[in-house]
Amino acid sequence: MVNLIGISFIGLIIWWFWFGKSKASTKVDDYIEIKVKDGTYDPAYIQVKANHPITLRFIREDPTPCAEVVVFSTLNISEQLPLNKPKDIVLSIKEAGEYTFTCQMGMYRGKIIVI
């Protein structure tokens, strides 16, 4: 019984961090608000057009140390996220493609899809 419960928790953790997907968001306003809470970015998938500036407004509601920083490794951007305060990050991506963003440990994951 203990082993079954342990395997269930392991499966839940794997699903939560690697297979759980949130809906994609398309830029319609001047910014896209991304909530950082419960081990996820919401929305985690954002679709934008190339050569158009985009403002990502991160609001960190998760007090864990992993959520303190958002990293856009392919864009060489790393920003501190204050707790319960908005942090705007302005991007202007020129080339179409997929650009991931993560927490400093790589457990929180998101993606910007540039078309």
C-alpha cells in the first residue's frame, strides 16, 4: 500500500512539471500577464508576431526560492521577480521560432512561440 501511494505521488509530480499544459495565450493587449504560482507559469504558452514588441508582466504569487528568477536562456535574459508585485519584461524578438523561459532550476517552464 505504501509503495502504491509513493508511485502515485511520483506520477503526479512527473505529470505536474512535464506533461501538464496550460492554454496558449495570444497577445491582444499592450502586455500579457503571467502568474507564477503553484509550480507553473499561467499562461505557459504565448504566441506573438515577430518584430512586434511584447511586454510580459510577471506576477509572482509563489514564495518558493525557485520562483524568484525567470530565465530566457536563448535571449540571455534573467530577471528577479518580486513577490506579489508586477515585473514587466519587454521583448522584441525578430526571428520566428520557439523561445523557452524557465525558473532558475528549470522546473517552472513556459514558451513564447513567435510566428
